[in-house]
Amino acid sequence: MSHLVKNYNRKKISFKYGKGSYLYSTDKKKYLDFVQGIAVNSLGHVHPKLVKTIKDQSKKLWHVSNAFKIPEGEELAKKLCKKTFADYVMFQNSGAEATEAAIKVARRYFYSIGKPNKNRILCIKNSFHGRTLATIFASGSKKMTEGFAPKVTGFDHFSFGDHHSLKKKINKNTAAIMVETIMGEGGIKVIPDWCLKELRALCNKKKILLILDEVQCGIGRSGDFFAFEKSKVKPDIVPIAKGIGGGFPLGAVLMNKKVASGMTPGTHGSTFGGNPLAMSIGNTVMDIISNKKFLNNVKNLSKYFLLKLNKIKEKYPNVIKQIRGKGFLIGIQLYKDQNEFIKKLMNNQLLTIRAAENVVRILPPLNVKKNELDLALKIIEKVCSQIK
Ligand SMILES: *Cc1c(COP(=O)(O)O)cnc(C)c1O
């Protein structure tokens, strides 16, 4: 029997090793992995540069307390700020920690300017910001919060796309609006650029902060370094995680100078966050992904892949309802429950994962090859023909 808590409904397959876009199972099958740890292995499995980094760093230094200056962290923070809107970075270990720290930064900012009652966070209903007590109540999801009373208060909600309710829910106690630029778990729902612009304008008008959760859609996943980049919008706070560690647990909160001013010594901390081992890996991932040529390649291949997926949709209009997403954060919305489809893809050695609204989520590594995308398209089309 398994002594692991049954909080997951795990599939029966296990893997012995991985390489790039592929996973090799213990029963000797080769799978095209378009889950990649749920958008975590941004450079695929065991990328040679990451292997070298972890090897080299593991011989030098793994962990020291944040009570000391950590040069590898200084370097990664500098790179992140140079590439983005941010002035300051605070390292964490995971996405939930990063989003929760983002909430703390927002509240602490208003506290520090003498407005401690401005502390409520306005979020999209059924969004996803992690699994800590605060972040599940931030999501406003009944399923995720059931049985975890008492409720963590301080969160208000509006429905995706409901601009009227969004405006109505802002009151004198609102500190920030926090949304995923692209809703991942929620079904690959993209907030359009014009909406992001209006969100920013609304926050300016109401003198509140804008938090864009880029834990899933950030670090090149959308084809831009950040999914909000093209809108030219500058958020105040951005939690990141998943892709920045390339498979190693790493999270961070990026922020501007204004809000960082509230985070004085002792206001937040993390034992593990920002240790030399995690930081050196983050530096290598950052060097590869922030390169313009690398991101252009993501954009071009994604364009090709989306075009072909839409062709399949046209061929099977009774199976596929909509192709969603940007870059390599892609959703195939089906008319029927997606689990059978995902199982059939898996039987054909293509791994994908579900999202809400009957969506099959497709998350290739950002350095996926064209022939690997073609293989996936072939399998998806085959499964469509079997469903019909
Ligand atoms: C995955 C995710 C999180 C939580 O990250 P964990 O590392 O699982 O804690 C938060 N926000 C978004 C948008 C995510 O996709």
C-alpha cells in the first residue's frame, strides 16, 4: 500500500528518466511530455546547462541564511529588474508563497503610509493563486476552500470579464486588485491587452495597487517574458515561480520601488528562499529565457502550433469548441468532459493535463522542437477522430 496521503488522484505511470520534451516510463515507454511538471520545466527535462549549473554550485555552496548577503541572489534580482518593470525582488520557494507574499507587500505598503484599513484584495472568482490558507480564500473557489473554515477574510471577488462588478466591488478598504494575466487552472483564459490597460487606469484612479500573478504564464510561457508585456502596462507587484526554476523549487515577488518601501527589516522572511543553489539555477534559466532570440522562437513555433490546432478544430467542430491561450500556455476546450480525451492522448504517448471548463492544457517546454509539435498534432488529430 502507499503511505502517501491521498490528496491526489495519481495516474498509474511512473518515470525513470526524462530528456528534453520526453519522459521514459518504468514500463519502458517513451512519452511526449506536454505537462512539464505543470509549466515548471521551462527548458524541458535535464537541460545540459542546468545540469552543469547544479553540479558546479553543489560543490561550492548550497544554503546560507538570508542573514548574510547572497551574491547569486543579488545577481538574479538584478537580471529580473533589468528585464522587467521591477525595482526590487524578494525570493520565495513556491508560487503560493510568492502570491501570499505579494498580498503582504500590498497591505504593508498601505500600512506604512498610514492607511492600515486599506487591506482588502479584489480577485477573480475561481482563479488560482495557490493552496495556502490565504491563497485558497483569494481564489474564491468553493471546491478549494470547502472544509477549511474559518474563512480567511480580506478578499472580495468579481467574475472574469464582469467589468461592472469589478468597479462596484472596489471600496475605501480595497488595497489591490490581484489577477492572473492568463488564468491557468481556470481554463487558459487570457485577459486582453485593452483590459489590462483599463485595469491599470482603474487602479490609478482609485489609488490602489495592481498585482499580476504570473506564476504560470510568466517567464516566457506566453511568448513574451511576461504575459502583460505587450500591453505596456506596469503592475506594482508580480509573483512568479514555476518556470523560473526550470524544475527546481523557486519563487519570487517582483515589485516597484514605491511598494517595496513598506518592506523594512523583519517584515518578511524565508529560511530557504533565495539560497545559493536555487539562485544559481535561476540565473541560468534567466540567461537562456530572457534572450530575445529564444522568445522569438517561442512566438513563431507557437503561432505555427496554434494555426494547426485551429485546423484540427475546423475538421472536428463537434469535438473541439475552442483553442485558447498564448505562447505555450495552450488550452483545447472540448464540448465534453476532457478526462477521456486526456486518457486517449496518454495511451498514444502524449501527456497533457486538465484545466477548468473542459479544457485540455498543453504545456510544451519552451525549447520544444518543431517535429515534436508535429508529433503532438498527429496524436491530437488521431484522438479527435476516435472521439467523433
Ligand atoms: C501554480 C500556481 C500558483 C501556486 O504555485 P505553487 O508553487 O503550487 O504554490 C499560484 N498562482 C498561479 C497562477 C499558479 O498557476
